[in-house]
Amino acid sequence: MDYYLKVKDVSKSFGKFQALQNTTFEVQEGELVCILGPSGCGKTTLLRVIAGLEEQSSGQIIQQGREITNLPPEQRDFGIVFQSYALFPNLSVKDNITFGLKTRKQSTKIIEQRLSELLSLIGLEYHKNKYPSQLSGGEQQRVALARALAPSPGLLLLDEPLSALDAKVRQFLRLEIKNLQKKLGVTTIMVTHDQEEALSMADRIILMNKGVIEQIDTPQDLYSKPQTSFVADFIGKTNLFKATKKSDHSLMMFGQIFECHQSINHNEIIVAVRPEDIIITEEVSNKDTISGIVKEIEFLGSYSIGLIEINHNNQRENLICHLPLDNNAHNNLKKNSVVNILLSPQSLKIVNH
């Protein structure tokens, strides 16, 4: 067995609505996996099914070689942090963290030792006698995390754990959670709708859409090697264009032939091009180059975004590109000026519909 958790062909229906369809994936021990996707894609349902809080319609869940498909939550080995933290308002930080240990009838010595370790880990040693209402949102989140980790679960489940926090605290805490997870080596599954969160924290990302897994990959490969138009469009900004095959490594787009690094297997294809892969050039060349008109320039500090309109046979396509400020050619760009756009073979990604 080379996996810690296996989810096999799991489906879930609510009446006629299919929330999950034949969901299959594996999680390695010590891995941090993010389940990412838009609202309503089934990611929270999947997490709840893994926790036993929701019963699947079909499929299997195996944890460390033990089938847990039909076990109640209390017989599964996990800790969970909800979006709302769900701290007990009438209990102090200390009592919130040790609640799970006390219900498991642990000795006072073990409880005190574990409490000391966890308070040190989350940096709240001097807040142990405070109540949740006396803590900031970030501090409450840390207490919820410590409470989930207190019984030393084999699996940590995080349901949108940072969504209620403001941007600065969120950015700081995601780094803290990632470092904490690596330090403890606890296998973790985190649900999020925030792609930046998933890209910065995950070892691998499970990207979902309408109850189906679109792609499972490392953050780097998900961004640079999208397999479908949904993946390309959901992760970062991208341009999607229709094109036709000319040869195994060339295609026709905007009435121009472009070389392509990937093999082309279908006659009608979708091409994804990232804004940062588009080169504005002063050189006029027929190869891999097309001209367009600058319609908008949006200044964003370290770079600008250009909206270029390409007109071919009265068919207009808009192309978004990054314009770094250190390039003189870009500094001279003005609205309604004509520019040449170079699309290298490596910049064209063939994706499925």
C-alpha cells in the first residue's frame, strides 16, 4: 500500500442533484492536498463524506488499509476544523483545546503535556485562560486548529479554514498552517475556493467542477500544464482560442500558422495562452506573429495588463497580455496603437473542451 487515504468511485446524490460523480483519488502519508473549485462543485460534500458526516450514495473510502466507508465519524481517525471554527464560547482556550482529550479519558498528565505543546506550537501560551470572544479571528483559528490536533489524529480535515479572515491575516496564517503541517507530518486535506491559497499551500491540488474531478496535479503542473479549458481558465488568467490542426506540431489561428510544442491529435482544438507568455515585439515577422490593436492598458504597479484586439475576417478576438515595465517597447505603448504579438511554440497549450 503506497497511499494513506483512498477514495474510490465515490458518488453522492441529494434527490435528483448529483453532488459527486465517481470521485477517485489517493492521498500519500504526510501530504497536504487541497480540494479546490467554484461554489457548488462538491468539494465540501466530498470532505464531509470522508469525515463520515455525510453518507455517500456509492463508493469506498480506505484509510491506512482499513475500510471506513460505513463507519460513524467517532470511529474514524481524523481531526476537523470548520469554516466557522465552532469553538465552545463558554470554554476557555485551554478547555477548548483539551476537550477531545478529556472525552477520551486521557490522564491529567498527558492532557497538561499536550496542552503545553500545542499552546507553544500556535504561540498562544499567554492566552490559555481567555475565552473565544476575547480573541481575534486569527487567534480563534489557531485554537480551532490546536483542538483538532490535540488527539494526534492521523488525518486533518480543513473546511475553508481561512475564508472568514481578512487578506493580511489569511496570508500570514496559510504560511503558518503549511509550516505547522510539515513540522507535524500530519496528512491533511483542505477545502478551499481560493486558488491563491491552494497554489501556495498544497503539495497537490484536486480541482473539481460540477461534482467531477477535472485534474489532480502539483500547483506548478496545474498552472503550466492544464488538461482542460476549465482548468486553464480557473487557475490564473488565460486566453482561450479556437484553432485548427495544420500538422502534428502546427496550427491555424487568426488566419496565421503557429508552431506548437505539443503534439496535436484533433482537427478542431482549443488553445490556452497565459498573459505572461505573450511577447510584444517590434520585429515584423510572418512566423508565430500576429498584429493587433491596443484597446486598453491597465497599470498594476510592477506590470500592466494590455487588452489587444485581433481582427481576422471581421472576427474580433480579445487577448490579455502582461506588459512588464522594464521593456521599452511596452513603455511606448498607447491606446489604439498597432502592435506585433509573438506566440512561441512553448506558449501554446492544447486543452480539452
